[in-house]
Amino acid sequence: MTTTAPAPAAPAVARRAEPHRPSLLRLTGVELRKLADTRAGYWLLITIALLAAAIVTVQLFVLDDERQNFTAFFVLSLLPTGLLLPVLSILSITAEWSQRTALTTFTLVPRRGRVVLAKLAAIVLAALASVLVSLAVAAVATLLARATGGAGGWSFEASLLLHAAVLQVANALMGAAFGLLLLSTPLAVVIFLLLPNLWSILSEMISALRGPAGWLDTGRTMEPLLGPDVTAGQWGRLAVSLLVWVVVPLAAGLVRTLRREVS
């Protein structure tokens, strides 16, 4: 009688573990860190804080005593921040291409849309943080005003805080939109600073453009956000201008970024 030995079991094929996909929260944290990682971004952040402090310091010497209050300090500290935040946004978007790190980034995170979304989230958080910086600067200036004989009033409309957040986020996203659309740091900075200002100048020179400028000139549509009261009509004009200057270039830039070949 013969016995047949059982055939040896085939070795199990080891399953290749799927790579762990980083969460959007983690990607956003990485992009926040990138804002200060480069020398340009680091010094730009310092410049924003210093300019905000310089503006309110000048107010302590220039404004009448009765006008030296928390609201006045806060509103004027928003202006230099709103001017430089878009430049920081452009650097955040275009750094992948100007520093030739796009290949590494998109290899680690193949879904480019997630990377762009994380960058936009980091930009929004930075814009909101800038509002907190303006609050802190205004508080210090108010204390100094009281100590030097100024009014130093603390009255403040809560709606102004919301308007300031909308203003800074809109400015930051506008810079990001130009960065996504052009994917070149110098070109995006120049076009961002030149095109809206050129539109404002032309609307002042050409009477036929003054009507459309009331809806498309962000300098005009954002101006009411520096006050505590914004009417429904002003919100509507702001929405139209942001559609033209933020949403449209942001959508076009996203399509270009998703389709551009990485070399």
C-alpha cells in the first residue's frame, strides 16, 4: 500500500501595503510650515508684522488725541497686511514650480487637487491669523495712546471683525488665484499689482468705465469692509468683483495646474 504525501502549500503572496495617504489636515500643516520655510516667505511675514506696527506707531504721532482709539488703529493696520498677503499667497503657490519641487511634491501626493486645496486652506488660515495680529497691534497701540494722553477708547463693532476677515481672506485668495493661473512668481506678482491698479486708473480716466468699475474694481468694492456697516448692495458688488478677480482665475488656474506636465 502506497501513501501520497500532501503537496506543499503554495507560498502566500505578500500583499503590497497600500501607501498611506496623508490627511488634508496634515497637508495643510505642511503648507503652513512652507510659508515660513523659504527666506522670501520668512522675511515677508516679518515685514507684514513690522509694517502693521509701523502704521499704528505713526498714528500715535499724527492723529488727534480723540481719534486715537482701538478701531482706528485696527482698521489702518489691515492695509499693509492686505497688500502683502497676496504676495505671500503667490509665493506659496508658485514655489513648487520656481524651486523645482513640484516633481517631489506631486510624487508624494499624486492627487494634485489635494495639494492645491491644502495650499488654499493654509493661505486662508494665514489670512485669519493676520487679523489676530492686527487686533494685537491695535491693542498695544491703544494702551500706548492712553499712556501718552490720547483718547485710547476701546469701543469696537463686532461686525468689523467679520469684515476684516472677509477682506484679508479675499485678498489672499486673489493672490493665490493669480499664482495658480500664471505659475510664475515674478509674472504673477507683477500682473497682480499692475492689472487691478491699471483698471482703477482707466475707470477714473474713461467715463464709460465708471459704471462697470463700481462692480469690478476691488479697490472700490472692498472699501466698505473697512467700516462696521455694509449694505446688501455693497455685498452684491463685492461678490461680483470677487467672482471676476478670484473665482474665475482660480478655476482656470486649477485646471492648468492639474494638466501641466511636471518636469
